[in-house]
Amino acid sequence: MGGLKIKKGDRVQVISGKDRGKQGRVLRSLPRERRVIVEGVNLVKRHSRPSRDNPQGGIVTKEAPIHVSNVALICGSCSRAVRVAYRFDAEGNKHRYCRKCGADID
């Protein structure tokens, strides 16, 4: 199984599920599980025991991973959710580009 077309730091939009339409930045990419963690999306509540980092303990809200097929990259030039493709430049370097407007993403 190959890598993901969405990387850490990309702006994405959720295209299906309970958070459909929300936008956020990718905090972490999990290629083996084909999932990404998006800022402010798919929030879950976890009970945490008191520890050094969290001396109070209690219920903590944090982001859970969402499947990569449920998010779409937001193009910087056309500002909409797009599919991503790859192409090679003259030196043989691989670049991602927008399928709608053709602009480079990286």
C-alpha cells in the first residue's frame, strides 16, 4: 500500500460523516492505517487519570483519526476541495498538483 496524497500541515475539508463541511489543518498523518488527524474535526471525549502532565485528570476532548477517503485537500489557488495528482518536473522531482486548476500544491 502506498503513501497518502495528504500530508501533515495541509488544509483539508471533510467531505462525509458527522463533521461534513468542516475545514482544518492536518496535525498528523497515519499512512499505515490510511488515516489523518485534523484540527478541530472528529472530536472525542476521553477520561484521563491524574498524571504529571494533567494533574487534575477528568474528561479531555481531543481529535480522533479520520479516514483519508473522507477528507479532500483544499487548493491554495482555487480555494476549494480538490483531488490531487502527481507529475514530474524536468529534474525528475515529483510534485502534487490540483486536478481542477492545475496549480502546484507544494
